[in-house]
Amino acid sequence: MGIRGKTYGLQLVGLGLLAGLILTALAPLPAHADIYMYRDANGVLHFTNVPASSKYRLYIRSSKPRFNTPPGNKKYDGIIKDAARRYGVDFSLLKAIIRAESSFNPLAISRKGARGLMQIMPENYKTLDIQDPFDPQQNIMGGARYFRTLLDRYQGKVALTLAAYNAGPTAVDRYRRIPPYVETQDYVEKVLRYYKHYKNNT
């Protein structure tokens, strides 16, 4: 399946790239091949299963990698499933976001003041019907609702939506791609990696 040796650069669409990982227009990559990635000077991510340059680094190994499971990994699965059904967001994707945002710590607070499992900013509480950001039910439902609005805004383009969730839609709209912020690009990569793991192990 797919075309061996093909390299993919992500810019405007900035989307996922592995077979079964994200529903995009990209052709699927081979099921049993290591995936390599590098970020060029313009901030564009390039993926291939046959690296032609030393710039590439291993991104995903075809054999199952070790995956550290944080405490509470399955504790909120019931709420996540309810939120996934209500807002039409993939369960594994929501779980991956929570893993990246708070590592399943419902009391997490960021340096910028975001709170709870999905790290909701205080200015969004009212819009998302959140009275207690540390309540797992309210936080996950509010975060899933917000992610759904972003997913619709970016026409289902998951990587762009993740970038907007992290850096804000203003930044994504300004650059019309994943913003050239190391934190945001690393965040998108991390969530996609967790997404692949949960998708394959749920």
C-alpha cells in the first residue's frame, strides 16, 4: 500500500501523514516502514520512509515503540468517549490532546494560567459552560467543544486545528499554516505521536 520512497512536505495543509493516522488526501505510507522527519529553514515538516539526507531523524519506528503510560491513563476514558460522541471528535485524538496538555492531571495549571485536563484558559470558561475547570467532566466537555469549533474552522485539517488549539487561531490564520513556533510545532508532533499510539492500542 502506498508508494515507497515518497517524501511529503507539510505547509498549508500541515496534516498527518501516516496510514490510518489522519484522514487526509495524502497517499498512505507503507504499513511496515520507519518514518523519518526533518523541519526545513521555512518551518515546513518533511516526512519520508526512505531518508535521502542526514537531515532526517527517526520519527516513528515501524516496530511498536515503548510508550510510558502516565498515571490516570484510562481513568477518564468514559468522559472522553462521551465527549467524542457528542462533538464528533475521534476518541483517540481527544485522549492524545489530554496526554499532551496535562498528562491526565486534572489539577494541572500552566504558566499562562490554563487549567485542568485540556488546559482551558479562564477567558473561555463562560463560552464553554465551565464553572470549575478542575472538574474532569466540565473540562473535557468544554475542551472537546472548543476543539470541534476549531476543527470546523480549519475544515477538518487536524494538524492545523492542533496548532490553533496550542497557539491560538489568530496565529494560524496569520501564517496560513502551522506557525513557525518551536513550541507549537513540537506540540503538534507530540499529539500526533500519542494519537497514533492510542489509535493502535484502543
